[in-house]
Amino acid sequence: MDADDILIEQDDALQQFMPNGFGKQTRKANVARQLEGSRRQHLTPNAAKDTLPVSRQDNNDASNDDDTDEDSDADDEFPISHELVLKTHERPVTSITLDLSGSRFITGSTDCTLKFHDFSSMTPTTLRAFKSVDPTATKMSASSETHPIHHVEFNPVSPSQMLVISATPQAKILSRDGEMITEFVKGDMYLRDMHNTKGHVSEITTGTWHPADRSICVTAGTDSTLRIWDVNMKTKQKEVIVHKSRAAGSAGRTRMTAVRWGQSANGHGTTLVAAALDGSLVMWNGNGPYTRPTAEIREAHQKDTWTGGIDLSADGRTVVTRGGDNTIKLWDTRKFKQPVSTVEHLSTSDQYPSSSIRFSPTSTSIITGSATGHLHLLNPATLKPELVTPVTPGSPLITALWHPKLNQILTGSANAEVHVLYNPSISTHGAAMVLTKAPKRRHIDDDPNLTTDLSQGLSGDSIANPNGVLKGSDPASTSYAARHPQTGMTASGRSRDPRRPHMPMTTPFAKSQPDEEHVRKNIPLSSMRDEDPREALLKYAEKAEKDPMFTNAWGQTQPKTIYANLSDEEGEEGPEKKKAKKS
């Protein structure tokens, strides 16, 4: 029998056990499988009708094949076919911003933190933020005061700095890495005229950058003012715009709820548009003067409703607003009197004031969220929905942003999730780049419970000594409190055991019925509280008469008092009265 005729039986289990090669093996990414795994479940053929254009959903006679073809056409036009989900916050995400290149994006939340994300450092198995910053915390302790984040925005001209608006009267300028650059000053709250204050005197609601000047930004506050700042001069604002409300009973003041700075309609200069709580919509020339607005609509939205979303188109000719009166309105800046279009849209600004609405990068669509968790893409001329797709069903979608370079849509929801919607055929970099990488092997550092956030610093027990040996490595060298962190009391009198509630210290003054014996023995003159002050003084009258303390110095030199002698009759009847003169 020849050697060629010998048949060897294949053992699949043995082949899987044996290595395929020698040396260091590189992990290769199955790009097609990873992209297919990120395809949105809502876009399957059975659920395609949920994301079809609204005008097409009314046609019930269309076949499933036609629906699938129409859905694929919508996917080619809008980057919504795939998604990347990040869960880095603990509370609703209120604001999202990306730099010009699209490599880094930052999210703000009501958990009072900013989360920094880099697409370049992410892999399909490591979708997390690389840094967490609390811009309002003054010191790292449990008692430090923190505030929710209202708005965060990268500088469109200089992405090395960003504007951060929290629920405080002071806006902050942070660097790309989260370091403090500038903190604007707070105004004097006791001054009535807002023109004389150097900064906001109450909470800031939102803000934005100048579209062309890298050092200019504007903030809107609840003190009825817009303040234009120069990042190089933090001690005083550059300009103050005081909006005088004409609503009855407002005393000329209201709250500024939204502001947007964009290009003007004529192509020369800029336009500043703001909305207020009294329902007014005001427009100024972005280059000034700011003493009087160029146009104002008093009842653009219903009074006392929060208009949280406002945006200008790329050509500066149209303004879109999303009000708290459950309406979306489109305005023409050249005829700033009546809305061009108005549609009904359920508002979420009563619970999430930073609910946004934005134009697409080319101003061919308007993007906004809804209370049901759906993403709405509207026609910029008629405001009719071109596409409605569920992102976080059952949880309100608060903010949405369409990046021009990545051609991807980022959304933030009330369930603390950030969704990056994209289409591999029309989107570049960003989430599409993350899913082309090989998954990272699981490491101990991937578990956040076993790692230390470097932004929080290192604890004192972890500082190494000059000899290179950790101080706490030897159990005998550590203190009893370090070896038993949940035993005993702290310096303030609290229990170290987190399961035990804090019991306040009991003192004689904290009791409902103080210990009388303790008070009498330890508090001087405590018995005087129960005495009559008149009787307490009269018991020293005899002693004061015999041994005077203050009049004893002139007791021998003072002449003796002589009183007139009165008879018995005069004593009873009194002294004789003078006779009245007769006229």
C-alpha cells in the first residue's frame, strides 16, 4: 500500500486543542460580525415600520418588501442603521459636545459630573469614559457642594477649551483635559440695576460661543440678562444685555431660558437670538449695539413655559424653537413677526430644562428628541416628520447632536445612556472606527471596582516612601484604625461602620428635660433663673445701709440732712396754702 493511499481520520477536538502557530498571536477583528452585532434591533424587517417616514406609515397596503426597501433608503440618507451604547453616567444626560475633529466627546449630566470619552482609545469591549470631572467641586470630600450640569460646549474655533454651564451664577472655561482655565466672577446680588453688576447674580441656564471669535462667549441667566464674556477677562463681563419683560406682574424681569449665536442672514456679521420665560423671543445684532433688540416677539410661546431648545440655520435665515407649550415653531429672521410653521410636539422641558432642538450640519433637517424616547427628524420648511425612530423607548430623549465630520448622531436620554447612531457606509471614524478594532482581552483594570480614578488622586496610605516600599504593606506598621476601617469612631464622633446610623451626641442641653443637678453644679449662677429679682436685691438692703460700698468714701464729710418740723395739725392737713391774690 502506498503512502498516498493512507487515510488519517480528522479529530476536530484535537485540532482545536493544538495551536495554529508559534510565537505571539495577534488578535484579528471580525469586522463584519461586529458591525452586524451593532445593527439596531428596531431596524429589523419586522420592526421597520417604526422607523419609516411618517408619510409612508399611513399606507397599510404596502408589502413588507416595499417597507424594507424604503427603510434601506432612509438608512442611506440618515445615519441611523447602527448604534453604539455607552452607560457612563448615573443620572440623565443633559448635554453632549464633540470637538471639531470628532475624536473626543464630553457628556454632562444631573449627577454633577462631566465624562470624557475618546473614540481612539475605545474597543468593542472597553466602552467607557477615561476621565470624570466635577467642575463645581471645590474640595474632594463628601460635604463638598456640587451642582447639575446644564450645558457643555466645545469652542467651535479653538477646540482646546470648552464652556461649562452648571446650576451656579458662575460659568467656567475648562481645557480639553478638564482643567480649570477661567471662572467668571459673580455679580452683586444687592444691586437693583443689572447694568452695574460685574456678573450674573443668580443661576445660569445656558450659554454658547461666538461663531467666529475664539475668545467670546455669551451666557443666559435667571436674572433677566445675557452677558457677553471675554475668556481673557474674568473679573467683569464685556457687555450686558438686560431683557425688560413686559408681562404683567413681572416687575420688568424674567428668566432667559435659551440662547444661540449664529451667522446673520445677509452673510455679514452675526445674529444673537434668545428666548425667555415670559414667552418672548428676542433677536439682536451680534456685533452690537445691544441697547435695543433688532426684533422682538412678545408671545412667541405661552407665558411661564420653559423654551429650552433654540437654534439658527447655517445661513442665518431661519430660527427653530421648542417651547414648553408642546409646540415647535419655525421663524424667519427677515420677517420676525409670525411663525412660518407650527407643529405639536410633546415637551419635556418641565422636567429637563435643557431639552434641545438643532439643525443638521447642512440645515436640511431638524433633529430633536421626544418624551417617548424617539428621535425625530423634521423637514426644515414644514416641520413635518421625515423620520421617527425609537432610541430609548419609555425614557425621554433629552439632547441630540449631529456631527458634521463624522456624520453620526449622538443622543442623551433620561436613563443615563448615550447612543451613537451611525451608518458604516456613510459615516467615518467615531463609532464606526471603534467596531473595526479587535476586542481587548479582559484585564483586572477593566473592573472599575478594582481600579483608582486618577482624577480623584491617591489616598494617603498608598503613597510610597523613598525606599520604594509601601508604608501600609507591613501589617505590623499600620495603625489599628487602618487595619479595622469599620471599627470605632471618627474624630467627629461618627461611627466608622457604614451600616450603623449616626447618633448625635447627647448633652444636658440636648435633652428634653435637662439634669437639674448637673446644671446647678456646673453652670455658675444658674439658680438665679428661679429667683425674683426684687427679692434678690432687697435682701442686700440692710447690708448696704450698714456697710455701704459706693458711698462710704464721703460718709463723714456729707452734711446732716435737716428736715422742717411739722406740727400735728399740719401733718394731717398739710402745709398752709398761700392766699390767692385778689385782683
